[in-house]
Amino acid sequence: MADPRGFLRYERRVAERRPVEERIHDWQEVYPGGPGRALLPIISTQASRCMDCGIPFCHQGCPLGNLIPEWNDLVHRADWDGAMDRLHATNNFPEFTGRLCPAPCETACVLGINQEPVTIKNVEVSIIDRAWDSGYVRPLPPEWLSGRTVAVVGSGPAGLAAAQQLTRAGHTVAVYERADKIGGLLRYGIPEFKMEKAVLDRRIDQMRREGTVFRAGVEVGAEGSGLTGERLRDRYDAVVLAVGSTIPRDLPVPGRALSGIHQAMEYLPQSNRASLGEAVPGQISAEGKDVVIIGGGDTGADCLGTAIRQGARTVTQLEILAQPPEDRPVHQPWPTYPMIFRVSSAHEEAGDRVYAVSTQELLGDEHGQVTGLRLVEVDAKFQPVEGTEREIPAQLVLLAMGFTGPQREGLVEQLGVELDERGNVARDAAYASSVDGVFVAGDAGRGQSLIVWAIAEGRAAAAAVDRYLTGETSLPSPIPPTERPLVV
């Protein structure tokens, strides 16, 4: 145990962000020098707050089963190399989760029953950022090759995790990505101010040095790609589908066809490219506009922070659900992940958050350009409340209402895999689809979820593929997909 009285001696502290008036004028991460470095002055005392519980419920809260008490103790003892080894034992990419995960482990922290929980997420990212800075993170190529080949389609967190595990197991792995660069949503969906792409690039470089082959700009199954689902199965001994949940939920209301209304994943990738200095002809910009974001989740917050940095006049984020409470509700007891009011870095910067409203109509001018929205308040059953209609101005409307499943046309249809009742690719407890040799990991099978679940499923699918190819596996396998967590 790090410090038997640490949780009594020290209060919870988190990494401090850069001042709002400074960070909204650039695209750098909101923490000075990155979140890992921002906590270093107090990381030992924060790690010492960990109680080393007899039953560490933080393990249950984390889909990866991160060994949190162990690396907290090692950090307190200044054994940074040991802490990194324990961190990597369960998580291929702690620098991603330490920046992007909503930290369900913290809401399951035993200390959190009657105090503020341990700053698990901040300690995690501090460990890995320090390890990168010290040069301790090195390629781990396999000692031998199995002679088996695996294709991983999709290079988001699930695909990357599966690829790294399978490469280290000795298989020859090729990762296919339809975008021009590797990374999936990590590359083009996550704004630079949440995770700078240098963080992604250094991990991809490590994977290349280990032997993973990356083939960007190839949409497997698309007309003209030269690589159909049938050819993919013929060429490789196993296939891992990690194509994500990419069909956006739309808004079927009058005025949807007006100009100036875009899906979030039309808007964010363009901004990411522009923030990295790439030319983006016809870029969607919020500059000087009243922006309305429909959807109150993380993607909506990413649009909010992006619009602010582009110089939006006003930004309003709409949510059909009622505003959640500040504290854990009674029907969501510890250690479940509670739906409470949370403030992201983007919400600190500007904009209004409007709850319990529904869009009735999108308004436009004679030129077909959107000019506003007609809203109505809704009750607990999402029914309109009479007399609450109002209009708000908008010259740019961004739809951030989530995703409904993987793209069916092309590869999924060509492979002939079965879909479940929600439209995701069906799989069994071994992540195997209905087609022999084809496995599914991440949002493509699970549905839209968290990055930490994507990595956990990528690791578990890799273990299943390794067992399929060799008859046994030494790769760790987190929770199978048939088991549902206590967190959302």
C-alpha cells in the first residue's frame, strides 16, 4: 500500500488546464505540456490516496481490468518503470485512454463512496507520458513468426489493439484503413486540443517497428479497391473487422435539406486536417456564425470546442434529455457509472447547454440556407410541452446524435456476416462472426461505445484469433462481449 493514511492526508487534485483565454486561440492540448506533465508536481501524493482495497472495485469499473492499485503504489515509490510495465500489462495505449476515457474506474473507486475518488486517469497518463519522455517505451517485436497472416480492417483503437497483440504473438498482420492516414477516429474524429496527433503517431511508429504493416487509403470492399471481402479471406488466414459504428443518426424534420446542416463527422475531420496545416477546400467553418449543436454527448462537446476555436459568434448545444443531477442519483448507486452533470474542457470555454428540448423544424431563407431552429421543450416521456415553442438563430447546425451501426454496403455485405437486432455485426463469446475465420471487435460489434471498451475488445479478439490459428493462446483476454458491465 502506497501510504496507509494518504487518503486522509491529501485532498483530490487534478491536472490544471491552461487558461481559457489562452487555449481557445490555438489547437494544442488544453493541459500545459500535455496532461501527463501537468500533474507531475503532485502525482506522488495523488497516487498515495489509493487505499489498496481488499476488493479493488476500480478493476470492475475498468473494462480493461487495469491494475490500478499496483501502479499507484509503484508511482508513490517512484518506481516509474515498474508502473509502466503494470500499466502496459492490461492496456496497449494508456496515453489514449488517459486523455479520452471518461474514467469509469474513478466512479467505482472505493474511496469515492464518501470522499472524492483517486485521480486514476491523471496518474495513468502521467505514467505513460513520462515513460515516452524517458525512452522506456520501445518496440517489442516477436521472437518468432508463426507463418500465419491476419488482416485487420479499421485502424481505430480496437483495430490497433488487436493488431499489436497479434503481431507480438508472432503473426504477420496488415491493417487496412480507408482514410489517407492511420488512426481512425483517433486521427480525424478527436480534436487536436483533446489529443495531439503526435501522441498517436509515436505509437503507430512503435507498431511499425514491431512488424505491423499499415495500408492506408484502401477501402476494402469498395468498387475499384481491388480487394473484395472474398479476396481478403483468400489472402489471409483470419480477418478482424474493426470498422467502427459509422452510420450517423439523422434528424428527419422539416428543413433538413437546407444548406449549412452537417453531420459532426463531416465537420470534425475537416477541422482536424486544417489544424494540422493541411489544405481543406470548401471547409465547413463556424467563423462569425451562430452555431447550434444537436446532441449533448462527447462528440457534441468536440464540435463545441472546435467551433469556439474557429471564431463562432455563439454556440448552443441541445440535448433532448433533462439536465442530469450534480450528485450521484439514488437509482445509480456506487460502483455503477452515474449519469451526472459533467463539464468538459470545451464546456468551460463558452457556449450554452440547453436540456429537455426537441427540434421541430429547421428554418431557412429564400436561398436555401439555414437561419435558425424551432424548438419545443419536452417532458420526461419526450412529449412536447404546450406553449414552450421558440426559435433560435443558427447559420451552422451540427448533428452529433450518435451512430447506428457499421456500414453495411461493401465489405460487410461481401463477407456475408450476420447482423444482430441492432444492426451490428453479430458475434459469439469468442468474438467470432457467423463466417469462419472472421472476427469482430469494437463498435462494429458492440455498437457505439467508449475507447476503453474498444481497446479491451481488440485485445480479447486478438486472443480469440490467436487461439483459432494455433489452438492455444497466451494473450490475455478481457471480458467477453456477452457479459455486460455495470457501467454504460
